[in-house]
Amino acid sequence: MRSLGINIGSSNVKITILEDNNLIFSKVEPHEGNFLFTLKKMLSSYPLPENITSLVTGTEGRRLLNINSVIEPLCVEEALKHLNYNVDAVVSLGGEDLVVYTIDKDKKIINSFSGNKCASGTGEFFKQQLVRMNMKLADVNSLDDHCRVFKLSSRCSVFMKSDCTHRLNKGEATKGDIVLSLSDVMAIKVIDFLKRARIHTGKVLLVGGVTQNQHIVRFIQQRLPEIELIIPPQAPFFEAYGAAFLAQKTGSVLPEIDQLFKESRIQFKRFKNLKNAEKRVTYLPSQKGKVVAGREYILGVDGGSTTTKACLIDIETNEVTASFYGRTHGDPVAALKNCLREIKKQIQNDIGDETISITLASTTGSSREILGVFLETPAVYNEIIAHAVGTTFYREEIDTIFEIGGQDAKYVFLKNKVPIDYAMNEACSAGTGSFLEESAQGDLNISRAEEIGDIALCADAPLKFGEHCSAFINSDIRNAIQQGASREDITAGIVTSIVSNYLNRVVGNRTIGKHIVLQGGVAKNKAVPLAFAMLLDKDILVPPDPELMGCFGVGILARQKLQEGFLEKSSYSIDSILATDIVYEKEFQCKACDNFCPIKVLNVNGHKYMFGGRCNKYANIRKKKTINESDVFDYIEKRNDILFKECAPNPDSFVRKKDFVVGIPRCFSIYTLWPLYSWFFHILGIETIVSKNISPEGVARVESNYCFPAEIAHGAVQDIFDHNPDYIFLPHFRDMESYEQTAPANFCPITQALPYYIKKAFPEIAENKYLAPVISFMYGKEKAAEAFVETALTLGINDKEAKNAFYLAYEKQMECFNKFTKLGNEALAQARRSQRPVIALLGRPYNTFTADANMGIPRKFTTRGYTIIPFDILPFMDETIYPNMYWYYGQQDMKAGVLLKKEDNIFVTYISNFSCAPDSFMLHYLKWIMVTKPFLILELDSHTADAGVDTRIEAFLDIIEGYRSKIGEISEERYDNGLRFINNPDEEIHIKNVFTDEKIPIKGNPRVKLLLSNMGRLSAELIGATIRGLGINAETMPVPDIYTLQMARNHASGKECLPSHLVLGSTLKYLSSDKYRKDETYILFVPTTTGPCRTGQYFVFYENLFKDLRMENVLVFTLDSDNSYNELGSEFSKYAWWAVIIGDYMKDVETSLRTCAADPVQAMITYDELWHKMISVAEKD
């Protein structure tokens, strides 16, 4: 008997054929976006017997086959059953997924551990990076012995790609190093999953195509020497192998090939045809001239992450006379040489063997620094300014620049040719050229980027993929493929998705002017400007040779600097440059600060240059820039000295009273409350040790996708644990005294939960070794003392002694805060006197003021000559902020933001972290606070390559100068419909128009409609009926669907929590439907809380977003959880509670009828009739 097993994977199709349980045929083929065609070709390549039983497993695509299907875990079990391996776990290393299955003695799966949708650490991502470096899979197992592993960010594929690109572009790593480093990251992911599964010894089976990478297997084995790794011959097609066995029992007869596939049903909505926007796009023709012998020229170079561009500019006519645009392939110097070879050919075509004079050379782009060293030019400028100069050269009236590059996407707003505002993608690549190219190539087999636009323009209606993380869009693309969507519609969908992402995540609520230009290499794709025109309904201009705007602009900028006296002419020869090499002589460690950066000594034409480092120290030396350090103040360093030195106990005064040691991890609240903690134990005579390092072993114990500070906390705990203290101090810090009268000052859930997830991650530490007091200052110091006293009692210290220690420590903490305030007033006064702009760093003390987390950002500013001020020392206490801000650091950040908006000489840089929950809302608030004043957001993670951070900082500093020069011409206006929901205890709830003073009743008013979001049809409909019974015109919106979510993501960042998107999407969908009427007033019901989760921020976000959308007749209606939602009366609270209970009960009835009724269809008809009767009763009673 023969049986066929098929596995439809994210990247490959695998088939196996068994005869009498023996494998007689197997094949693995990449499907490159067309798995149906690939499967048909594979099945046609083997003479299949008639009536062969078959079974398919794998991704959603399996549902398109007219044969029985099965989930992959069952295939894994069946394959194990027929192999002579007794293992403790199976690791499946696929193209898109990593899954660890734990196995019992009967070869059954006990549990499974899988990653999220992020592509980092998967086979598909590994393949994409090989393509970027112009390498093949065959090259992987033949690397040079000198290759070494570098640290790469392992959480997010975008950060990891950024690490790879910047290390290559800065000359810090070779391609072989990157391959090895990527393999190491993938190995670490496997190891982390095995640790989560508690697999430390025994046997582990590795399956999947990735097992062919010998480096991954070697790295796993090195780190887990107690585990025996087994790679079976069936590893590349393991699940298909299991499916072939299962086919013998549960399979179905394979139909004829032409009857194998079902008719597809595409579940994505669509855009209009891109060609409808053709009249709104204008292309300026190329204006290239000819090279003229004996003339003087400028060499402009744009070294990008994906491509390198160079052009020759006539210094008199400003014409581009020769240019080339080529791939960087991870080697910017080689890429530039390739450009120059091509330019040399163009020169020879124009003037033969005659000569020209190149007197200026300038560089921009992500590899601008290394190329500046290579060319030995001081003319190194950031790409924001370069692009602005290049674009306005052709059209002076341009006020908005959209620029989509390979790795970065940029927005620039100009006033009279001067950039006054800008933004760059914080991290996500879903709005960049590399994502477009890699998706088209990896998923749709479009091998040449030049083909993407033509294919997209053949689409009938582009698919709507939504605006979110690139990993999720990739998943959408693969789902669309497996639903049978055409390649043209998918390609156009990727284009529109990228543009939507750019407009949503990069531009956001910033100003879009009347004269918009789109530039960058992606602008050559004709579908992209059409997508911009369609989505914005605005005219789009594409400049001549848009891919050259960076190198052209930096060349023109160099000429301007020459005219202003900041540059001198030199002499550059293309032949000499082609003959030049960078020689890496040695490396040393810089000891100017605690970062201890590795610095390379480079030799170019006999001249030595020091290159590297997180700050600007060595760049200043190369460019002969002198910073007057006496004019630059690092108030963060002064703040930290107050916290950890001035207000901390002197170790020499310590008197030991107890013979045990308490370890304190350096994380979270320690960066605010160190005086309190240190003095408490010091006074009690208890020795403390503080963590010094972030242990990678500890970070590897992280059991969920926590933020970077939480990862650091795990590493700090590991460092403490390795020093074997008697106790570990891990407070559950709930809150501080609030700055706001109407809201508490909580810490976020991740900060509060520290002791609980650490206990899970370190099960070998006994419960009684943790000191985990629940600390709250909300109710005053006496209440806060209780937790410290209770902790002291467990250590054998009496009540009186513990209270004394706490109150003395508390006084020291207050002394620290008072010194902060004094320092803040001094910093503010100095900033107002300063001739140069001053930078205020916002965020949280544990991510902004510590070298463990801030990537040396403070020194990046100070070494460029800018004073820095920490947010928590500023005198912001009396500032008014958005309501219900219940996070302690959120109150400080927002109040600091409001204060600094009014300070003409202080500009904000906000340091955030990947997946920070509070920041998903607070960054919106910061944008609304700042309006047109420039500010910078830096989203950091465990990534170490910082060229992208440098680019953003340099651009920010240039934008500040432009803004200051035009500040008198900038006007600010924010739309407000004037409608306010009034909820005073002594009067009926109503709406007030603050502009007309009109009072609009809510109860008994048919022109006011209350909209209820729907998180479950039955309860929501019954609550709506209850509200109508109180005389309020309420309507329950439909249950959200995938389209609701897509509509919300058009206006959100994608970082907010899912329920906020569902409520927003439902509202926007309703307001864009036929039900909406301009002569009615709509109030959206949004319940509120006072934290620490994000629910209480929804109404603030919606109110301000509705202002951005200029909604004339919409406002938000809030009820408060602290008041038991009693604003509509106690009867409402009772009836609403009944509605929830009845809704749950009726849902059980509905489910029972759907599954158990003799005639489910008729049963549901009867059920709905009865349900509507219940609704009518609720409306009346």
C-alpha cells in the first residue's frame, strides 16, 4: 500500500511517499509564493498510482486542497512513532516558525513552545539576509575560520537587520561574521525555548530545513553539552513524513491534478485601482548634462543600507554629469568603488582620455562615516539635510518631503527651503524599500526590484493588508497567497501597505503641505507615488532621478559649505580612490567613559584615523572639530551623582549588625529610590551588594516578550544570584505620591510584576530568599513604612528598629528629591542663557539615565556640544497635562513635555523601548503637546549597532537650527469642535458647547446618539437596551471584524492594545457608514480606569484623535470604574450587571443549540426571536 504526505510550509512544499511503511520518494521545493503551481509540478514529477491515499498538513494553504488535512503536531507524533528514537523533545526549525515539542515516554507531545510572528531567528529571515549580502545558501557551511560572532538584537527582525546593516556599513564585521552571528542568534532562540521547556539533559531531535546549517547545530551543542542532538535523515521533510503514515488511517484518495485544488476565497478587503490616481502624479524629467574636459566637479556619495549612489556635479552649472546606483551588499567601500568604475566609463564616453578636476567630495547615508574616512573628506553630512538641499534645488516651493529608503523612511517639513520638522521610522521596516523588495522576492518570486512597479500596476484591486509590523504583514502576504490571490493584487497590496505604514507610523499627525515630493530609490517604482496620491488624495511630485537626491544634495551642500567658509577645496582622483584600500591596523578600548567602546585604527593612504565608538569623540578628531567642554553640562551625570553618591550612605560608615547579605539588582525603581533602599539596609547594619553586569545567561531566562528594561532585570538578578547572597531584594513597587489630584501615580504592570516573573524565571532560588515587599506611597509614608517593617521582621529585626530605619531612609530620599529640584532650576536657568540649544531627555530613569540601556545617547549629545537635562529634575509640578495620567513616570514625562514646549531653547528627546505599553499612548500625547516644535523619539532595544541612532540625532540637531531660524513664521492651530461631556454630581449629564455656551441634553434627546462598542454581541446588545430604557438614544455597534481592525490601524501606531483598536475601528466604521448623520451628535461610550493597565487612556487618545480627524459632532462619554460606573444612576449599574450575567448565560444557551440541536438552523431562528423579545423587555423595564 502506498500513501502520500504533503506539507505546505511558509517557504517550501514537502512531499513524501511510503510503500509498506518504507520511504520510497521525498522532495522539498521552495514555492516562492505559488505553492499551488509548485505542488502540481512536484506531483507531476513522480508516477503516482491511482487511488493513492493522501493527507496534507502545514499552513492555511492546506485548506485549498480537496483532500483531508491534519495539524502538524499529529504528524510529528506519527513520525516519531515510526522512528527508533526515544527523545525528550523535538525542535522544528522552519522557514517562518520555531517550535519546541516536549515528548513523553509514549512518544506523545506533552506541550509545545513557539515564537511570535516576528521573523527574527527564522530560516526565511536568514535567507533574506544572505540575499542582502549577495551570498547563497551553499556559502554558509564554507566560512573562513577567522569569522567571529557579534552580538545582534534577537527580539525583532527589524532591529536585527539594522544590526547587520550597520555593522557591515561601519566596517565592524565581515559577511562571514554576520552569517555566523545570525546562526548564533537562531541557536540561542532554540536554546531559550528548550530552557523554557525545562529540557537541560537527554535527547533532542532537530528537524526542518534549517538543520542543514552546521553552525546552528554546533552552537546549540556547545551551549547544551548535556543534551544529545539527533538530526534524522527525514529532517527536511519530517512533518510530511508523519503525514504519509497518518494518510494510511485518515487520508483520502488523491483526486486528479486538475481537481485537487478548491476555489479560493480571499478574505482581504481591497483598494481602488492604482491607475485611478495617475493624473495626480508628476514626474520631472532627468536633467543630466555631459562631462566637459578641464571643468571642476564635486563628487557626491550616498552610502545607503541597501544601495550606494554616487554622482559627479559640475561646480559651476550644478548639473549631474555622471552617476551610478548600485547594491551595497554589506560592503560600502566596495560598493562605492563599483559606482566610481561606472562613473569613470561615463567620463571616458564623454571626454575620452582628457581630464577633469574633482575638488570637493562629500558623503551622506548610513555608511557616511566610513566612506568619509575612505575618501579622506571632512564633508560628512546626515541624509535629512542632504535630501532637503537636493529636492529644493529643483523646486523651491517644496514644503513636504517623503523619502523611502532601503532601511529608513523619512519625512521632512520645510519652510522657505529650511527643514523645521522631520521624522524617521522608529524601528519598523514595514514602510521601507528593503521590506518591499524582500517581500516581493521571498514571497512572490519577483527577483528584480525593477519589476515590482509594473506588476503592481497590472493589479485589478490591491489587497488591504493593514498597517502594522512587517512580520505581521508578511504573514498576511502568505495568507493571501494561500487563499489564491493573484500575484498582481498582492504586489500592489504590499505597495499600498508600505505607503499606509509610512503615512501612519512616520508622518503620523505631522503637517503635510501643499507641495509634496517623493524621492529615494523606491520612487522609481511607479506604483509607489500612485499609492501616495490615492491614499492622500493630493498631488505628488517625483524629482528627476529620485534615487540620486541624497548624493546630489550632499554635493550641493558641500558647495554651500565651501562658500560659507566651512570647507576647503582639495584634490580627488577617481583612479587614486579606486587604488585606495582601508587597512585595519589594530583595535583598542576607549576609556573616556563607562561604555569602553572598541576603537579601530584605520590606515588610508598612510594616514591613520581612529574610527568607532558610540559618541562623537573620534569623529570630532577626524573632522578637527573642537567642543568647548566648559559650555557643555551633563546634568544626567550630576543627577546620578546625587542619587548614587551624595545621597547614598558612605560605605566607610557601615557597621555590620547582621551576618547575612542582601543582593539588590540594578534595575527599575533603583534608579529613582536608591537612597531609600540603601539607607534602609545601611541603618539596619545589613550588608548589600548591587549587581554590576547584565548577565546574558539571565537575559536568556526571559519567559515572555518583555520590554528591554525587564530583560535587563533578568540579567541583573542572574548577576546577583551568581554572587550567592543570602537574600535578593525585589520590591513590588505599586505607586508613588501623585502629582495629580484626580489620578494615582502607578508604576507600569511590568515594573510592578518584577518579583513574580523573576521567581518563575529562577525556580532554583527558594521562595524565602526573596524580599518582595508590596510598596505604596499613595497613602503616605506611614502606610509605606508597613511593607518595609514587615520585610525587616522576616529578617529578625524588631518593629521599632525597622520603623526608625525606614523614616531615616525616607528623609534621605526626600533630601535627594530636593537636590534634584535645585539642580533642575539651575539647569533651566542655564538653558535659558545658553547660546546653543539644550536637549532634555525624557523616558524613564531606568532606560534613559543608565548606560545599561541608553546606548550612550547622553554622550552622543554632549560630544556634539549640547547640554543635556534629565526630565525628572525639572520644575514641572504645576503644569497641566491630559487627564487621567496615572503612571508616575508618565506624569513626570508629560508635565516636563508641557513645560518644555514653552521653552524656546530646550528640545525634547524621548527614549522609549520596543513594546513599552504606556508609551504606546504617551508618544501620541507628546506629539499633541509639541504640535509643530521638533522633538526626537528613539526606540531602543537590545540592539547594539547605533549608526541609525546617530543619523536621527544629527538630523534632529540640524532640524532644531532650522526651526529656530523660522520660529517667527510658524503658526500652530489645533481643531476643536467645542463639545464637552459634562458629568457633575449635582446635575444631569449633558453636553456643553464651550464656544456657544449651549447646553445639549442627553436623556430624552433623539438627536444625541450614544455609541456602544461591542466586545460580545449578547451582553453589548442587552446593555444598549438597558441604556435606552433610561431614556438615552443608545446603539450597539456591530461585533468587530478584521476590517474593523484594519480601519483602526489606519489611524493608530499599531503599538496600542488590541481592545483600543477594536473600539476605535468600530467607531470609525460606524461614522463612515450610511447610518452617520451630520445633524446628530454622537457620544462614544468609553469606560475608564485608573491603571496601571492602558484601558484608562483610551478616552484621552480618542478625544485627541477625533480632533485630528476634525470630527464636528463626535465626543467621548466616560464612566469611571472607581465610581462603579454609577454616573447613570445606581439602577443602571444593577441592570448593566444583570445584562452581563444574562448575556453570558444566553451565550451558553446559543452554543448548546448550535452544537446539540436536532435542527440547528431552525433552533437559531427561534433563539433569535426570543432574544429580540428579551431586548424589548430590557428597553421598557
